[in-house]
Amino acid sequence: MNEDRPVYLRLRDSIAAMILDGRVRDGDPLPSVRSLAADYGANPLTVAKAYQTFQEEGLVVVKRGVGMFVAPQAAERLRTTERKDFLEHRWPGIVTHMRRIGLDVEDLVERALA
């Protein structure tokens, strides 16, 4: 995790990974704010802020008095958003760095297949 990012965004990344990795699926409950705060040693308000970003994006559904649940098609929508973010914001810097150090795509493919 990138330590330069605010804690709520790092928590958001962890929750997104849970959804993208299939550890929680459509309709599954998400850990409570208190539970996640305890797991990460974070303030519950910070966890609530991370969850709020998912609510705003329609990736979680809140059932009052019951908890938060992964919304239908959340993984697909999240994957699409993450790909776009990667290609538009992270990939250009990676390509620049690759060129600086003389690393090409074939090197990466070879390493990935090893």
C-alpha cells in the first residue's frame, strides 16, 4: 500500500481488493465499520469514510440495522473503474520509468511466464 495516500483511501484499496479478488461477492456482507477499524487499527470514522466512497459509487448497498452488502455487478464495475484509473494515471508513469531503465515489454512477458 502507498503510505503517501490518506488512510481512508488505503482502506478503500483494501476493500476494493476484497471485492476484486472474490473474497466478498455480490450480495455478501462487508465487515462492520467497527470490525474493519479493529482489523486495521484505524479510527471507525475513517473506515466509515472509506465505505462512503463505495456507497457514492453504488458499489455497496446499505440495509439499515443489518449492515453493508456488496451491490450487484460491483466487481465488474469496480474492475472497469480500476482499469481506467490504471491506464490514465499510473501506466504513463510506469512506461516512462520502463524507458528510463531500458525495460521493454518482452522482458515483462518473459518474467511473467517464468
